[in-house]
Amino acid sequence: MEALVKFVQDEFVERKEFPEFSAGDTITVYYEIKEGEKTRTQFFRGVIIQRRGTGSSETFTIRKMSGTVGVERIFPINMPALQKVEINKKGKVRRSRIYYFRGLTGKKARIKEVRS
């Protein structure tokens, strides 16, 4: 059964091409919002906390600070409303899921940047 699901996902679900990103990277996600009959593009810029799943069910979580409140948003990779993903900074972290980042504030919440 699992092989059948994987086959259907590979054949029929179209994959969008996004740049390679991982936990610790700062990215900007542009996505479409429908309000009534109008559509507009909105962006969400923040640090990637995690990537989860594989294939068409893969998701990634982004966290940003809005004033003094932390805001997290989970985006499916195959969401039709996703328009593009821009990588602003590549971060150097030792883990693939940086949940500890939620508890850090101020200067402690900085992630070292990878220079390329």
C-alpha cells in the first residue's frame, strides 16, 4: 500500500522547484491570499525551525518575531498558493529541528551565518 501511495505522489502530484534550504536559514516565502474575488501576494520572512515529512506531504515551519510576540507558520511544500521562496541568509546550526530557538530572545536568538 505504501508503495502505491508513493507511486501516485511521484506520478500525479506536480512538484514546484524551490531552492535548497534547511533549519537555521532565513527565508522569505511569497504566497497568494484570496479575499473574496481578489487575490494578492503576501510574504512571510523568518527563520526555519524545521522541515518535516517527505515527498508531497513535506512541510516546513517558519518563525518570526512580530514586535515582542513570536509567530510561527507551517507551509506545505506543495501548497498551490506558494509562489516563490527566497533564501536571505544561510544559517549554521547543528540540529535539523531547532525548537530551542523558541525560548531565546535578544542577542541569544542570533544564528551564525554561513559565508559562501
